[in-house]
Amino acid sequence: MDFITRDQARQDIVALGLPQIVLDAFDEKPLPYNLDIQFRHPYQVFSMGPEGQQRYGAGWVTPIWTGGGDYTIVAYNHAPARRGFFRFDIEFPGEEEEPVGLTWQQVLVKEFTFLWELEWTDERLREVAGWFDFKHIDLLIAELSQAKRDTFENDTVWYRSFLEAVPG
């Protein structure tokens, strides 16, 4: 990725029109329900110099958050051919998690699936979905309650099919 500073990334997040809670997470503000554990400032990227960041691909990429306890970064690729959200692992430079070019609604599926797996109530999931402007929480709750995700393969098939059902 092209070298990006924390300030430039923050400006990009604002320009993308992402919800306030995303900016709050990026600014390391405490979030309700301990969401600041799951949505954290991607400090790993900003602690690197230009050469370190370059190892994660080429082009204009904006790191947005990292999940709690892992090294996966959710980012936005601004290049026209790859425009959209994607994930990459800070421990594996140059490798991106498929699929890439996700919409805002699609990138949130994995995060809200994780929160559902924590056995959050449907009401709390809906409340938090509102903060993130996630419009498909009811469909996700219904799908997760019925989906057969008992193996990695089944989970991957379900996830990809759900992404196809979720428009931008």
C-alpha cells in the first residue's frame, strides 16, 4: 500500500461517509458494550514506516479497524479496479482475504456474525447495527439461526452465498 498516516486515514474515513461509531473506534474512544475490543484503531499499520506498509500491496488503501485479539485489518481500497472494502492479515504481507471489493453492508456481515456468535440478544444486535448503518441485521439473524455452519467448508459456502444476497 502507499504510505498512509493516521491523519490521512482519518480524513479518508470521513470522506467515505462511514458512520460516527467507526470514526470513534478509529479515534480510540470507548465504545458502548465494549465494542472497542472488536473495532480497534489499526495501530499495527501506523506503527510501520513507508517500507513496512509497502509490503501490503500497492495503491491507495485506507486501514479502518482491526478486530479484537487478531491481526486482521479491515481496509478500503480506492483503486478503481479493486474499489471497496477488504481484509488483510498483518502477519502475511501481500495476502488479502477473499473476497475483495466488498460494499459497506457486505464487510459488516463478518463482524455481526461474530457478535451473534457471542450470543448477543437480537435487540442489542439491532441497536448496534443501527449505529453502523447495517441494514441486513434481521436477515442475518434469521439466516444464522438456520444455517448449517458446522464445518469450515459449510461456513464458507454460507458466508459467500449471504454476501451475494446482500446488496450495497
